[in-house]
Amino acid sequence: MSEIQNKCQSNNKQIAKNTLFLYFRMFVMMGVSLFTSRVVLDVLGAEDYGLCNIINGVVVMFSFLNTALLSATQRFLNFNLGKGNLKQTNNVFCMSLNTYLILSAIILLIGETVGLWFINTHLNVPDGRMYAANWVYQFTLMQFIINLIRVPYNASIIAYEKMDFYAYISLAEVALKLAVVYLLYISTYDKLITYSFLYTLIPLFIAYLYMLYCKRQFQTTKYKLYWDKKTFKELFSFSSWTLFGALANVLAIQGLNIMINIFYGVTVNAAAGVATQVSNAVNGFITNFQTAFQPQIVKTYANGETKRFYNIIYTTSKFSFFLLFVIAFPIICGIDSILNLWLVDVPKYTADFCTLIFIFLSIDAFSAPLWMGVQAIGKIKTYQVLMTCIAYLSFPLGYIALKMGFAPYCIWIVRILVNVVMVLARCIFVQRKFGFPITAYLKQTVVPIFKVIIISTPIPLIIARLFPINNSVYGLLISFLAFFVIVPTIMFVGLNTNERILLKEMVGKKIPFINKRFK
């Protein structure tokens, strides 16, 4: 019994260590991303910034292929490492890299034909900017392919739980992004083309560092000419069903973004782009946290540790929501003040986009670990078909809403409603199909979340309603108030004793006050 407890404690410490490294990386990247977004928007202007955002969206439309294969690669690397099968882990890596090389060639072909045709015939591009738009498209496509080939190396680092590498490599990426901003200021050439070209050099250099690190650190990432029908069939079978869900997600985000361009033009795309930057920065809290937990979810299932498998899902779900909520709600309370302090000129609808995206992400945060559990089990065919059919509703419903003349942010209202339906369907499915203890999940995850929301949100909202003073200082004070109400509510209402202990392991050594408080 003590051996099992020691193993659980060791796993918790590994999760805590990985989380700290990922959060260090996130804070660095978030700060630089928000700073560079402000500068780039100011230098390029709303039209060029929106044009860059929509072109990036067209290229990202191809990413549903990448997302499907990434899920398969990550799952099988984690699973085989959990089993201790290094030979098969290397086989999966080599097959994944071969597949990504083939996929890169396919995407390049599609991009230079269908994608290029769409850019030149269907996008709402400002007069005189089609030449720049084509150059931006070529550079963006190149960035996408570079990042695509890097995926098996990223997946290997996550599978080995070497999250410290992400923290260290982020410093190089930060330095390069700051250099790009400086060069953009002094450039005398077309600034949109210059920006796209310089940003292509960053993933190229970072990809080289990833490959070099993996080659030196992991024997399972040594590439060899290898092709195995069985391994390919496993990867393809798993990813083929993930493919449908990935396509639905891309259509819901980038497809609707393109429809905004067609109905409202690049200026509104600039607002959507700014909101995406903010939401990505905040959502980084969740993705980094879930990335730290994901290998443990797969490995505990592979080892047959059912009880721990369920407990990790409960904890990841609850922590994911709280980590997002503690940042997102204060931002929502003071969104106008924050945007005015951050940006020189705030594009119209930016605050509306930000608020609705945060609500969407909050709903998605606590249910995502259920999907991670389904991936670990590996039986995803029926699940993907069901989730995809629901997710696809966002696209036609969003189009209908825009066609009827509703404001552009209505697409996120549609996505929120569809996401609620998906969460309910996901809970019902995992209970009936896999025997997941949904009652325990609701009791240990959903009920504490609702308690925290009910207790912590009324005070900031009432004060904001009673004293609607339109100035930046007031908005920031409301944000701080919301934060200081939420944190103790989460600590004493949202978390149980074991979760406080885990939180102590994550941050106790870094924050002495918390370390003493939990003793």
C-alpha cells in the first residue's frame, strides 16, 4: 500500500514540476504576445492587422488534418511509454514523422491551388492590398508546414514530461519576437509583408532547436527509414475519427471568422484577432495545466489504475475551470478599461468578442478532461461521430445569424449554446459507453464549480451595476475586487483537502505564504 502511495506522490510531484515549468513559459510568452500584439496593431493599422488575421485563418483551415494526427501521435507515444515499450515508441515516432512529411506535401498542394484561389477570389481584401495579401499567404503557409513537421518532436517532449525544455526555449522565442517588433518599426518596406516574412524565420529556428534537443535526449526520437502497416493502421484508425471533430472545430472558429470577413470586412476581423490574442493568453493557463496532466491520464489507464485515472480527470476538470475563471472573470469585469490601457485604438466589438470567448472557454475547460479520458481509452469512433454532428451546428447556425443581420459577435453566442449541448452529450456518452462514474464527477467537479460561481460573482457585478463610472481606474478596481473575492472562495469552497495538498505541491515551494497556510 505504501508503494502505491509513494508512486502517487511521485506522480503528483512530477505533475507539479511540469506545471510550474509550463506556467513559467506561459507567463513569458503571454507578456510578450500581448506587448507585440499592441505594437503590431498600432504599426500595421486595423485593416492590415485584420487582413493578416483572416489570411492566417484560411491557412489554419488545413489544420484539422494536423489536429487529428497530433491526437493520435500523442496518445500512442504516451501509451507505449506507459507500458515501457521503447521500441514501439520509436516506431510510432518514425511513422508519425513520415506521415507528417506526406501531409505537408498534400497541404502544400492544396494551399497553392484551392487556398490561393480562395484568397484571390472570395476574401474581402481592401483595395490595393491583394499583392501584400498573396505574400502574407505564402509566408503563413510556410510557417504552418514548419510547425507541422515539428509536431512529432513536440509530442515526444510532452510524452517524456520534459516541460522544462518548453520554459527554456521560450526565452529564445521571446527574444526573436521582440527583435521582429523592432525591425518592423525601422523597416521602410511594406510593413505587412515584412512582418510576415520575419515571423516565418522564428518557427524555422525553433523547430531546429526542438529537433536537436530530441535527438540528443531521447533514443526513441532517432529517425530511421521505417514503414509498418500495423502502426500506420493504428495511427490512421485513431486519427480518422478525430479528423471529423477537428474539421468541425476548425469550421466553427476559422470558417466563422471567414464569414465575418465576407459580411463585415477586415476591420471586424481585427477585433476578432485582438480578442483571440487575449483569449489565447488566458487559455494558456488551461492548456499548460492540462498538458502537464495528460501524460498521467494516459499512463494510469495503460497501467490499469482505474481509481487514480478517474481522480485525475476529476481534479483536472475542476482545476482547469478555476484557473480560467480566476483570470477570465476579473478581465470581463474590467474589459473596457483593460483594452483601453493595452491598445492605442480598440477596434469595435473587441470587448464583446472577448467576453463571449471567455464564457465559451469556461464551459469548455471543465469538460475537456473527459475527452482526454476517452482518448486514453482509445475507443473514439462513436464518440467522435456524436460530438462532430453537434459541433457542425455552429457553422450553419452562425451563417444564418449573420445572414439575418445580427452583430458579428453573435457567432460566439451560437458557439456557446452548441458547446452547452456538447457538454451534456459528452457526460451522457462517457457514462453509458465506458461506465464513467458521472454522478461522482458531478458531485466532485460540477457542484463545487457552481458553488464558487454563485458565491463569488454577485458582489463584483452588483458594485459594477450600482456605480457605472466610465473610467479606467474604476474598471481596474472592479477587476481587482473580483480577483480577491474569487481566490478565497475557490480555496475554501471549491477545493477539497486532497486538492489543497496538490495545490501546495504545485506552488507551495514558490510562495511561502501558501506553504504555511496549508500546513
